Amino acid sequence: MTTEIAAEAAQQPPPQSRSQLSVRMGWGSAIFQAVLVVLGVVLGFAVTDWQANAREQNEAQHALSGIIEEIGANRDAVVSARTYHEAKLTAMIASQKSNAKLDIGIFERGFVAPAQVSAAAWTSASEVGALAHLPFDQVLSLSKVYAQQAAYMQQQSTVASIIYTEIFSRGTEGMLDNAAGLRSIVSTLQYREQQLEEAYAAAIGQYTATMP
């Protein structure tokens, strides 16, 4: 019996070895837990980034839809203005051919009637940073459309100034007497509106083509 107890005792690790083993197991557990914590943090950041990216993409697509809707409304307004100006040009050319004086009655909406266009959706999308999450080529294309629209609006201001100055100086009859000058103004607006209409249509077509 004594021999068996002695043999069993010999097989047991010394107290120091058991202590070292316990320390190693403790470190192993701590490292495993630390790895789990780090992995959890990394996954948490990844999920947060994915959610943020998804939110930004949704905001960008929402902004793009608003811009295209705005462009569609602007196109309708420009088509109406172009149609009006084309009709006035036809009437003025007919009057010139018949050597008749222009009749103020043909200008039911004024000597010119430029379209009232908006850039609110584009400006808002720019200010909130939504455009940064759209493809560069798409943003560049849209920016050119709005730049062309801004030029049209500037031309409206210039034309209005010319007409008001002429009316103030010579009256309505003075404008009618200067048929060639009036025809040039209306023709310039009509040409700009035709170009802008085409730019709007191209932007809407590009958006439609990229829709899923």
C-alpha cells in the first residue's frame, strides 16, 4: 500500500508545476476572451460602416430622384416657353413679309415669356453632401445641365433689362417699331431653350438607363 501511494505521489506534478499550468491556462483564457472582444469590436465597426454606407447610398439615390424630378418640371416649363417664342417668331416673320406693323395683341404673355426654372433640389443635394455618394460621371453630367440652366437664367435677366430699358425709353410702340431687334431677342431665347430642352432630355434618359 505504501509503495502504491508513493508511486501515485510521484506521478502528480509538483506544486510549482501545477501553479505554472494554472497560470498558462489563465493566460490562454484571457487571450481568447481578448480576441473575442477585439473581433466583436471589429465586427461592430464593420456593421456600423455598412449601415452608414447603405444610409448614404439611400440618401444619394433619394437626392438623385429629386433632381431628376426637378429637371423634368424644368423641361416642361422650357418646352412651354420655347413653344411660345417659336409662335411669336412665326408671327413676326409673317408680319415682316407682309410689311405690316407688329400687333401688340399677339404677345399675350409679353414680348418674351422665359421659363421659370428651379435649382432647389440640386442646391440642397450639394449642401448636404449627397452628391459625394453618386458616380462622378453622373454628377459631372448633371452639373453641366445646371450650368447651362444658370446661363439661361442669366440671359433672361439680360433680356429683361434690355426690354424694360427700351420700353422706359420709347414705350411699347417703340418696341413694336424695332421689330428686327425684338425678333433677335426672341430668337436667341428660343435657341437657348431648345438647347436646354435637349440637355434635360439627355439627363433624364441617362438616369432612366441606369435604373435597376
